[in-house]
Amino acid sequence: MLDIQQIQTDINELPEEAQTLLLDFINLLKKRYSTPEKRAINSGEVPNHQLSTLDILKESELIGCISAEPSLSTDYKEA
């Protein structure tokens, strides 16, 4: 079980740069493990709105995360 007091003490003992990195990591985890409904509620959107595949991919931040040959979508079998 998590000891919240000990975690708070440990965080307070870290340098400011490490605390900033920890906050960034927590935000990354929250984004990764939240459901589309939770993201919609947190952002103020209407949760009944069905997200398109493109919207889901944009939210995942995977679009543009790698570089590859421009013809990879048509020549993927050769690659």
C-alpha cells in the first residue's frame, strides 16, 4: 500500500529540477491511462461525442512521432 506521507516527504527532498521531471512524468501517465470519456470530461468536451479514429490518433500523440521513407505507406511490403 502507498504511504502518501512518505511519498510527499521524498518528493520534497528532491531538487526542483527532479520535482519538475516527476510532475511531467505524472502528467504523461495520467494522459496515457485516462479513457476518452475522462479526457473529454477533463477538457470540458461533451462525453457523448463519439471520437473519430483521426481524433483518437491525434490525442495519442503518435502521429508524426517517427520518421520514415515518404513512400512507406505504399511500399511497406518491401520495407
